[in-house]
Amino acid sequence: MTATGPPADEERLARAALTRVLEPGDTVGGRWLREHGPVEVLHRLRGEEPPPGVSVRRWEGLRARAAEARPERDLAVARDVGARFVCPGDTEWPSPLDDLGDGRPVGLWVRGRPCLRIWALRSVAVVGSRACTEYGAHMAATLGAGLAERGWVVVSGGAYGVDGAAHRGALGAGGATVAVLACGVDRPYPRGHAQLFGRIAEQGLVVGELPPGDHPTPSRFIQRNRVIAALTRGTVVVEAAYRSGALATARSAQELGRFAMGVPGPATSALSGGVHELLRGSGVLVTDAAEVVELVGDMGELAPERRGPVLPRDLLDPGAARVLAALPARGRATARDLAVGGGTTEDDAVGRLYELQSMGFVERHGDSWQLTRQANPAVFPGGGES
């Protein structure tokens, strides 16, 4: 699927026209492109006879679309909104998309200044439910900001809910983000995100397979997800029900050999049910940007070690810790009793007790010893006696 060089103007026009003819992810059309090239495919679509294996109905539908295609007009409309058309073979073409085989995009309409190929090299997808909870929005925004602060590009679908939160998190951190749309890059969908898409186009990239003005459909949303998965090193799912399209993105990522990750939620939440099913399979649990980067990043980009707080008792040597543990939570004990409880000699127990006294753990009362009031929380953090 690799091209030998930049496409000629005729090939570029043919590919631009074919984005109006072939639906995203059309593997039959992709095979035609691979075998005959875009110019020949477009020429045949303007002929009469369908190729072998193609029904007359489908061929007539494709021919009708080809007759209406006006690639020069689409390219002019794209230029007016600051967009360009990127083809396989262009310097800017992201080679990871070639992993889609015959299902790779015919081309991509790209709005924004940065180079898509460079940005795709260090990118992560963050996707999830449109009807997310406050927890889901918070986690998506935090992941978006954390990834951006670490120099990663956040890729998502521009939808309400998790997608929008991830984009805003990256933008708020002054970072890079890419919105992959299931419609023309000049057509904000959902309309409520028109301002967000404007910000993304200024600070990042808005990308789509469909030509200017084209509208989204349910199947186009599903096919859009394969581009998100292929473009990035891994996909993080934040809140997704069992039938969520975000899970389709994760499945595509796994099929392409990318990482599929999930952020866990409450076990009782239906919106996290799909994520938990992903994690029960081959998905990887992540809770923050550092853990995502540890998985998809380069060698040495490790998340910090997770551990609880270090308590003063943790710093005691084993002998002193055993004597301290032998002291009752309430009341007093003699050195002899503590020697028995600590499994040592009485002389050693006395030495340990004076050491513990100097550290503020115990106090002496005649021949007996007891815990200090300050030591009780350290020995029994929960305030109990077990």
C-alpha cells in the first residue's frame, strides 16, 4: 500500500472526486484503487459496464455519485476554510493509516496548520460515551491535559461527552489535539461544538474522509473510528456502555496491533460496563496520563511507582518493631513481658525500649512501659486495636 512518490495533479483530483463516490472503509473500492489506480477507477465509474462481482444496483449508485463529483469545486471550498487534501504518497500522509489495507482512506481533508504525519507519530486516542457522567468528563479532561503536558497529541472524535472533554483538556493545557470527523471538515457536527472545532482548527487539526459539506451517517461514525484507531499508538476508553461506538475504536486498535486501554468506573455504572468488559479481556487498565504514556511511549517513559504513605513505624528495624508491636494499645507492660512478646532477651528489650522512647513511641512509668498518646495513631492508623 505504499506509494512511490507524491501523486500527480490528475491523481489528486481523481482521489478528491472519489471521496464523494466511495464510502469510508469501502474495501472493494480500496481494492480497485490498489489494482488500477484512482484515475482509472474514476474513468471506469463513468463508463457503462460494472466490473465482475459488482451488482448493477451498486454500480449505478456509484456512477450517479461519480457524475455529480466536482473535485475542483471541493478543493476550492476546502481552501476557503483553510483546509487541504492529503493523499497517500504525500509527505504529510500518515503511514500508520496504511495498516488498514484496502480499507484505508482514499484521502484526508485536513483543516489546520500542523503536519498530520508528524503529529500522528506521537498520538493517543481518548474516546468514550457521549452521555458521560461528571466522573467521565473529569477523567477525560484530566487525561487530555496530562497527555498534552507530556508532549502527546490527543486524538478524538469531536462528539459531546468524553470526546469534547478530552479535546478541551488538551487545549486548556496549551497542547495538541486532533478531531477526526464523520462529515466534511467545514461542517461542524455536532453543531453545539462549532466553537470547539474552531479552537481545534486554530491550535490543532480537524480531519475527515468526507469532502466539504458532506453530512454524517451512523455507518460513517463507525468507519470514522477505524481512522482514530489507526492514526494513533493506542486508544483509551473512558466510560462506554456495552454497545458504545468507543468500544469499536478499541477493537479496531487491537486488530491493528495498537494498545487498547480502559479507565475503570464504578462496578454498578452501566456507562462503565463496556470498559470493564474490555478490561476483562485484553485491554489494559490505566488511571492517568503517566500510565498511558508508560504503555505507548518510548523506553524509559515510566509512570511513578504507586505506594501508600511511609509511616514512622515503617522506618524501624525489625527488632524494635517487634518490641513495639508487643506493647498493648492500652495499659502498660514490663520489659520482661515485652521481651517475651517480642521474642528477644530482656536486656535487648530494654535497649529497644530506650531507643523507642527517644523516637517518641513509648514512655516509661517506673518498671513499666506504655505507648505515648502520639504513638497510637502511628501504630494503629485506624484508631483501632487490630
